Amino acid sequence: MTYAIDVRGLTKKFGNQVVLDRLDVTVPTGSIHAVLGPNGAGKTTFINVLTTLVRPDSGTAAVGGSDVVARAAEVRRRISVTGQNAAVDDVLTARENLTMMARLLGLTRAESRVRTDELLERFALDEAAKKRVSTFSGGMRRRLDLAISLICRPQIVFLDEPTTGLDTRSRRTLWDEVQRLRTEGVTILLTTQYLDEADALADEISVLDRGRVVARGTPAQLKAQVGSDIVEVRNERGVLVHELHTDGTPRDVIDVLSASGVQDAGIVTIRRPTLDDVFLAVTSETGSRHDGARATREVAS
Ligand SMILES: Nc1ncnc2c1ncn2[C@@H]1O[C@H](COP(=O)(O)OP(=O)(O)O)[C@@H](O)[C@H]1O
Ligand SMILES: [Mg+2]
């Protein structure tokens, strides 16, 4: 198996703080890998190392087969990055941003125009092409940012929290674009704080917590670790008193409630697992070990 991204034992410290702790991550060519983790987990630092902006302290990382330290220039030719701080110029229009970047990347004037038109159309920005970016919504800005990053037809695309702060519709549009990129053979590594995003997009997920990969697998594998749904039990005052894991079938919900001895279940609701639940499950795996599928969490008494 050849990997577009191949990370072994990667470690990065800032001062005494270990921000990336012996990470192993492999991403097959043409797949989408999500690095899922809360604020401060080390997601941006990881992207910065992979995109040659930050030097690791130990371990290795190869992107497109080239080492990010020894062959940084080669790596840069194959990748693009879009981050939380979009690299777009507010004063310019969408068209001007694209054309300027295309020219900077060495395209001729004619090539720049063709590529700009293609990308404006692809990202549904042709109507807004003549408007200044300062008038754009968050979703339009992210689309433009992604469009700019595709000018040079990268083989590997890094997206740092591409949908944070976006409304539902803009998120969906961006998800569609990410999926479309994969169908074109592009490898994508994205970071996110949202389980649903990782779930919708990723072939594989690495859960990052304080610099360590605490869980990895396909979305289905990760969710199986927490049980697919969670039964919430509230008392008559509406206070959450139990959270129980279930596979979501009515039979299982009944079994789970009776097995855990929840009497007089006040209000019972079922919800999908969240990132919190994945964390709860993976930290309980490494800490005090218990049966993940049947874990009961006492929330209040
Ligand atoms: N240049 C830096 N110097 C010192 N500490 C840093 C630097 N960049 C990030 N950190 C620290 O590393 C940790 C991980 O940060 P970051 O990679 O930005 O996480 P995330 O993107 O997951 O929110 C945080 O504790 C942050 O304060
Ligand atoms: Mg970040």
C-alpha cells in the first residue's frame, strides 16, 4: 500500500509542552482522513508539520512520498493548504483573488483567466465574481479559499477546520466539494471538531486528544466503540440522571434500561453519539477499563 501521507512516531514540543506525541497516521492515496479533536488538541500543529511550516522534533512524516523536512520543496509542490485564516484579500473581488494567485503561481495571463473561470463556476462563485470579498458570507469565503488552493491542482489537500463557524447549508456545500475532490483522486486530510463532519466525509478518522491519537478507525468502527446511540434519562425535574449506550433498537433500549436498574425512568430520549461520547469511550478504554458498549454514566444523583 502506498500512502499519500505517512507519519511515524511524530513528536513536536513547544518549550516543555509536548504538542504532538508520537503520532502514527497513514493516509492511502485518494482517501479522506479526518483528524478529530477539540481545541488545543494539536490539529493545526499537525497540519503545519505536514505542510512544512513547522519542523518536528522527532519521528518522520512523508507527504506524497517525500520527507517534509529533507524534501520540503518537493512536498510544497504537491500540496495545498486552507486554514482558519483564509488567505484571501478582502479588498479584491473573488475573480481578482484567483487571478492574482494564479499569476503568482506562474500561470500565464491566458491560463490564469481560464483557470479562474473554471474555479468560479465550480464553486458557484461566478455571480459573486465581481464583488469584493469583504461583502462575502463565511461560506463564500471558505469556498473561495478552497478554490484558490486548487489553482495549482494539488495531489494532496489539507483543510484545517474547513467548516467551523459555517451554517448548515454552507457546510453541506463544502462537504460536497471535498467529496468531489476525492472522486478526482485527490487525497484530503482535514481537521475538525465535529463528529458528524468526520462521519460524513472521512474514510478514516484519527481522534487526537492533547497531542495523542487516542482512537483511530473508520467512522463505523469508532461509533461501534461508543454504541451507536445514547439513551438519556431525566428525572421529573428534567435533570439528566443517566446516559446509557444502546444500539438504538427498541428492544435494546428496554434491555439497557432494565439492566442498569433505572427505575421510574422519567423522560427518556435517544440521541446520536457526539465527540464527547467518543472521548468518554476512548478515555475509559485507556483509564479504568469497563464494558464500553454497556457503560453507564451517572450524570447526577
Ligand atoms: N507556536 C506555538 N508556540 C507555543 N505553543 C503553541 C504554538 N502553537 C500551538 N501551541 C500550543 O500547542 C497546543 C496545540 O495547539 P494547536 O495545534 O493550535 O491545536 P488545535 O489546532 O487542535 O486547536 C496548544 O496548547 C497551543 O497553545
Ligand atoms: Mg487549530
